[in-house]
Amino acid sequence: MTQDSPVAVNSTTRRLLPEWAPQQAVMLSWPGRDSDWASLYDTIEATFFILAEVIARYQPVMITLSDEITRRRVAQTLEHMGVPRHRLLLCVAPGDDTWARDHGPLAVSDGDTLTLLDYRFTGWGGKFAAERDNALNGELQRQRLFAAPLESCQPLVLEGGALESDGAGTLLTTRECLLNPNRNPQLDQAAVERHFRERLGVERMLWLDNGYLAGDDTDSHIDTLARFCDAQTIAYVRCDDPDDEHFEALAAMEAELKASRRPDGEPYRLIALPWPRPCFDPEDGHRLPATYANFLIINGAVLMPSYADPADRHALAALAEAFPQRDIIPIDCRQVIRQHGSLHCLTMQLPVGALDVSAFGATTAEEKRI
């Protein structure tokens, strides 16, 4: 049963910003040829180029890359694709992988001051190498790309995909991830809530006990399952196939969401997202975590993961209902899920005021004042 867990109100007005807050840029971590993407490099890079070009229609993109040669090649390709230079910030800052959602900074605001929070990233509880990803925010600060201060919250382990904020003090998450002993075994639920009250301004938490995706490495990140669309609306994945292994767990999650209440005591407006046909890895046949909940909200649009599945059009219709004032744009994520994430996992939104605007459009390290 979902528990609406009250947290003592923070004495400040600090809030973890919701994804629909005005954005300055979206952060991408470009795949490296020596990464887990090596065998899929050309196809995943093509997906990244499409993703960057679509985002740049609406707002700037900040891309971290492994080396200067890659940076110049990516800049040239995006220029040929028609992306304006002033919409790009490309910087050399090597990482381990591409999942910016989980190693990028979290943004909190007290109304006047924006602060970026840097948590420890351990590759989802030590499953994968993550030392360079964990150091990435500090490197961007060293390069003076952040206009907002970067506040260290290490050694606490936390990933952005584990949290959904309504921007008004409510946090939606899963116990399977946040209370997993592979993250912060020294912290119980009360200690986690106390930290979120102090650092994120959380007043209450909605904990989900059910819901998972086969092939997911994150221990049930909330952004694969249920998402705030606004402070009153939650979109969530629903499995309608009784023979599917997810059916019972997702039905139980749906019941938890129906039992959840807004701060005013009213139920949330719930929008069910469709269930795509099972996707399997073509090499070894294991099931891949295809989900429509892993969408990205940007200024004026929502980017939706698609899987060349008949359910894609139903997902488009559901998200159009949730976001009637935004364009809904599908991005083919069939290659992305082969490394067990999807569209939202690849990205981290950075709100207005996060970055040094003078760095956009720079073509050399010297121009970026590094």
C-alpha cells in the first residue's frame, strides 16, 4: 500500500524543482567508443544526434564528451544538421557511461537562489564502473560552466531517476531503490526523509512498494514507472496482459497510486500509459526495459520514447492528454534499451540560471575560458 509519509516541514523555502520548471539546457553525456556501447556505437550515436537536434529546436543542449576529437566531430555534425551554435555547449569531460539522469546534478531553489546538488553515483549500487561519472559534476564546476553553486551531498548515494518532484514539497519514489542496502545501508526510511527535508525541501513522500521492469539495472527507478506531469497529475505504466510477468506488480502499483492523495486530500489525476510488446535483446534474448514512462519534459515539448510498436500511438495520445500545451515528439529508443535504460535516463534538465551563458556557442576550450 502506498504510504503518504509526512515529513516535518523544512524551515526554508528550498524546493527540488519539477521537470516542467523553465529550463536553460538539457545535459547529455555522449557515448564513448570504449564504453559498453562499443558494439552498438554507430546506431546509438545516431540516436544521440537525433535527440540533440530535437532538443535544440526548443532550447540549448550541453554535451559532455570524452575527448577533443570527438567534440569537434560532434560539433561539425550538429552544425550540418542545422543546430545553431548558440544552442550548444560541448565540453570535454570524460565519463564512464551515458546516463546523465543519474550522474547529473539535481537542482533546488529557494525562490531567489538556485543551487545544484552533487550526490555520489556508484553505478546503481556498485553494478558498474562509475568513478568518472561520479566526478563529472565536479569537473564541470572546475571548468566554470556552472553559474549556480555546486553543493556536495557526497558521500550519500542518490540518482536523479529515483526521484519525482511536484515542485511543491511532494516526492514520489520507490522503496526498492531508495531503501536498497546497496545504496545507503546506514540510513533507514526516517533518515532518508530527514535528509530530503533538509536538502531538497521535501514536506511529504509518496512511497511505492510495487512495480518493476525486467532488464532494469536501477532497482526500480521511479522514472521508469510513474511520473508527475504537473502537481495534480501522474502518468504511470499499466500492463493489460495477464500473462505478462509484470501484470500483478504493476496492478498493485496502480492500486497504490489510486490510494495516494494530493496535499489537499484529493486523489491524483492518473493517466495510464500503454504497455508495449515485450522487447528482447537480439544477442542473448533477455528482456529489455521498454517503458513509455521514461519521457522527457522540455520547454514547449515532451520527448517520448518509442519502440516501433503499435502501442506507440496510444502513448502519444496519453501524453498529449497529460501535456495539452506541449508538442509530443517520439524518439526511437530501440537501441537505447539494449543498455537497459531509455530516453529520460539519457538526459538531465538544467533550469534557468544553472549554466554560464557565455560558454554557449564556443568552439574551443579557450573560448569557454577553461
